[in-house]
Amino acid sequence: MSDIVPPEVKPKPAIPAKPPNVGAASPSSPFSPPVPPSVGSTGPLVPPPSAIPVPIGGHVPIHSSSHSMAQSIGHSAAGHGAGHPPAHSGGHSIAQSASGGSTLLGYIGIDTIIEQMRKKTMKTGFDFNIMVVGHSGLGKSTLLNTLFKSQVSRRNAGWRDEKIPKTVEIKSVSHVIEEGGVKMKLTVVDTPGFGDQINNDNCWEPISKYINEQFEKFLKEEVNITRKKRIPDTRVHCCIYFISPGHSLRQLDIEFMKRLNHSVNIIPVIAKADTMTIEERQEFKQRVRKELETSGVEFYPQKEFDDDMEDKSDNDKIRETMPFAVVGSDKEYQVNGKRVLGRKTAWGIVEVENANHCEFAQLRDFLIRSHLQDLKEVTHNIHYETYRAKRLNENGGLHPISSNGTQESNL
């Protein structure tokens, strides 16, 4: 019986071994990226079949029987034409999953961008400009001091009003607050005289003018030929509007919010909520929401600005709670062995940060801990861009200003 000669089998191309230092920093490198969570076994890390690197100068044939390989290589070859294997890329390959996402062979360090941003913010700090509007006696200054747990209101800056001004004035004071290594330049803009006159017609105009003036200042800095590395931001990021406790909104309240809700982020609050019972407070909140909706007044966060379903779900809960019924106080009292901020009455201590007493804690968390960055982004991307587009259309484009100021802008 003759010997059977097996068919000639061509050797497979050699697969380079995974370098032992992949995924770890070299000794000379100043960076030491952490070990990825997926590396937990003691044995050698074996790449999946779809992630085997291609040797330099080699090509991987795509067969219909090799689904995972064809899936991973086929996406990267889309730019070279369907059905053609991709050219080599210097000994490195990018494997992609069926969903289009890249499958990494090891740790890259993309996630460190968050830490980089954090360090940069800690070095430079950031600006936050808040405006308070409401007639006198509603506790605007006290609420601001309570929010930031420091004396930040204009009254604590040495300003004293001897009498109620005859017209609406705009007064601002800035402070640098530092917490956990992060610096925030806080500017408080107060509006004494608003709603305090017998005739309050058009009393919102000075406020609207001030808001637009800050947009204009920022716009002029943007069109300069030699711009500053960091443009000073004096734009109003948030306007807290104080509503008097009572039976319904005043016409002035509705008119102000209707005229300014497209220029600034308005957050309505019910002042001195401790003057109402829980039932009265809930009825008043529902009445205010209904009146604002009937009048077509939008307040922050607006529904059309929700980015995704998660944002919509979170913001819907906030919108159902607004306007926040708040109590402000910068005085501490002893309650059950703890020092708490509160207001002392004949019936006991109204604890400012107690959710059973008022909604100050919800306002603080919303304003500072969850939506502060979003307030800044909506101001820049929505309100300022609306103003900017309007000014560009009005002037047919803006002439840049030279560094020596010889060329004038047509603003």
C-alpha cells in the first residue's frame, strides 16, 4: 500500500508576543497609569481573536467563516472600499466591536482627562455671577449669606441704604470663595428699589439693560484681534426672583419674568416661607406654577434644554418642586445638641437646612451642587449666543478691534 503524502501546509505568519511592559509606564516615563480593572488574573493576558495585531507588512484575509475577525477588520476598512483588507498601520491595529465601539488592547489613559480638567480648574478657578431681584424686606441678602455660608451680600460689604431709592439701582460686589482647593469668584448683583415704588412701570428695564451690557462687554472682547487668554466673564448666570408670600402673583412678578426669561436663567423662590403653614405653602406653589404656565413664563431649567432622558427625569422632579419655598438665616442655634442655622420664633426654631421646615436645602443643592455648571453653559450657549446672533445680524458683522485700539468696532 502506497504512502499517503499529506498536502503542503503553509506556515502561519508569526504573531509577535505581547511586550511585558504594555499597559505599564516605562521607568523613564513620569506618568504611571493605573492598571485597568480587567487585568486581574495572574496568568498571561491573551488578546481575543478579533484583536490579534497584524505583523508589519502582513495582510489579514477576510473569510466569511471568521465572523469576529471580519467584523473587527471590516469596519476599519470601510474607508478603503468594502471587501478589501486594510493596509498595515505600522504594526498596530484597532479592533472594533459589532456596535462600532473600539476594543482596547490595554490601558490608554483617556479617563485621566477628568483629572486634568480638575487640576486646571483648581489652578484658574471660575466665575459665577448671581443676581437677586425682589422688593425690599424679603430677605435677599440673608438668603445669599446662607447659601454661601459667608457674608457675601452687598450689605455686608459696607454698603448701607439710608432710604429706599427712587429708581432701580444696580449694585454688585465680588468675593473669592475657596473650598477644597477650588476657587470661585462670586459676584452678587443686587437691585435695590425694584418693586418699591407706587408706580413700578418699566422698573425691569434697568435690569434688562445691565444684563445686555454684560453680553456686550463679552462680545467686544471676543471680536478683538488680540484677545485675552481668558475673557473676564461678568455675564449674569442666574437670577433668583423673590416672590412675596400671599395668595397669588403680582402683575409685576409676571411681567418681569416674561420679559427677561429669554435673557437670563430665572429661578423663582417664595420668600419667608415660615409665614405660611405647610398646606398654605403647597397651595400657593401650585397656584404660582399655574399662573406662570398660563402667562407663558418659562423659568430655569427649561424643558427644551434637557439633553437626554436622564436630564429630563431629574429636571422634571425639580420643576415639580419649584418655586422653592425658602427661609434664610445666618444665625446658629442649639437644637438637639447640634448647632444649626435657623430662625427663632415663639413656637420654636425654624431650621433652615431641615427639609421638613423649608426647601432651602433643595435650592442649595440644585443651584450649587448639581446645576451650577449647567447654568453657566446655558448662559453661554443659549442666552449669550442669542444676543450675539442678533447683534451680528443688526450690524452686518463686527469689525475687529486692533490691539492698540486704533480700529473701532461698529458695536
